[in-house]
Amino acid sequence: MTKTVEKVTGAWLDIEYYYVLEFYDCYMDFRVYELFYGKQFQRAGASFRPDLVSSVDEAEVYLSGSVKLDGCNVRFDKDNYHTYFGLILGRLYDMAKKVDG
């Protein structure tokens, strides 16, 4: 199993999404969460919206997957990307450039 080289968290406040990135030797895993009021998230498994929590550990994952910078491998775990998919993908791809693979 490949060890995590670096874990990075942050927010794109202009589009209201929070990210958790895990960099490995040859790829980057990511999880993106919808952000509310700059500090809250939609609760995972909630039966209504908004049902907000302050911990990302309790939050619903908006988009997750991996980026491998070999020119042909981008994988996502969800099929519904909604409005900000293009912006999020571009930003994740730029951040993944630090992978040495």
C-alpha cells in the first residue's frame, strides 16, 4: 500500500467548496465538500437540506476521486457533478501538478 506523502486541506471561498487532498508518489486522491457560510457542511445522510455540521468528518462528500498526471487518468467516484465541476476539476488538476509521477 502506498503511503500518503502529504495531506492538504483548504477552501475555495469564491465558489464555496472545501477540499481534502492526499498526495502519494504517483497520484493525488481528493474529496470536495460543499461549504456553507464559510465554515459549515451538509451532514452526510441527512434527510433534509440544509442540515449543517461544522466537522468535515460528518460532512457529505460532494465529489471524490483521484488524479494521476500521466495525461490519461482522472477518475471520479460520483456521476453527478453539478454547477462547479469544471472549476473544481481545473483547480484540482493544477494542485496535482506537485505529484512527481
